[in-house]
Amino acid sequence: MHMETNIQNEAFQWSALHTRYQHERKVEAMLNAKGFETFLPTYQTVRQWKDRKKSITEPLFPGYLFIAGVNERRLQALSIPGACTIVCVAGTPATIPSTEIEAIRRCVSDPWRVEPHPRLQGGDSVRVRSGPLAGVEGILVRVKDSCRLVVSVEILGRAAAVEIDAACVTKTNWGDTQQISSAQDPAGALHFS
């Protein structure tokens, strides 16, 4: 019975498969035909051409799809035209927790509400898209369960941080915003909450 549980767990371990550009749907169809369980999250978007607008379905994670139980059938999965590699850690397919897969499934169940978003990390240079701070640029800093936008006045060698919703910011290039020197005195920073 213990062996049966391991086989069952193996079948539901999810991994990510990298595909060639715009081959996600073709690879998914061929994998399904070979008996693999796959998941290709998609979202709806509107594309504007010169003469028309059209609603289309796009992969939520371009170039990737999720595949279950690939450890034992890795070569078979990679033999599919358009399949490039399986995302691995130390030569073993990286396991994606089923809770993350379930969260993505729930998000894409309403395709008009989900869209790709760059993953923001503390230290990223960002610009505020909406709200009273729209257009302000700074550095995103995570403090416990909240995010703060740090703006600096270089000539004074001081900075201020204001709490902000991370969903209201977009990542910018490092050269486009002012940077905070790590040598600045942290006691000199002003914080607003």
C-alpha cells in the first residue's frame, strides 16, 4: 500500500515544461494524446490592429505549460516537437506544489480578471500606475506584510518611504529612476504610514 501511495503522489507532482515560442497549445495537445496530464493556464486579452480589435486567448506564462508525473516519462515528453526542456533543479524535474497549481486554476477560472504581471521583489525600481501617487518613481521595499515605495532626494542624502499597494506599480529600468545608496544612513530615512 505504501508503494501505491508513492506512485499516486508521483502522478500528481507537477513540473514546468518550457516550449518553443508560441508552441504551448500544440505541445499540450500532443502531450494529452500521449496520455500526459497537462495544464496550460490562459487569459483573455484584446489586441488592437489598424482596422479592428479582437479578443484572443493567450498563455498566462508564455513559453511554459505544466505537466504532471513527468519523472518516469521525461524522454517521451521531450520528444514532442516544440518541447524544449523540463525545468529542473540538480538534474531532477522541479516540483511545483499542487497548492500553487490550484491557485492558478482558481485565478484563470474567470479569464477576464487575470493577466500576466512581472514578479516584483524588494529593491526593484518601480513607477506608480494609479492613485494619488501616479507617475512617482522609486524603489519597492517589502516590510513584513506590506510594500513601501522609497523615494529619495539625492542632494540631501535622504529618503522617504510610503506604504503602497504592489498591484499599483510597474517595474522600470534601473537607469530610469533614482537609486538609493546602500551607504546612506538608515536612521536618516523618513517613513510615512
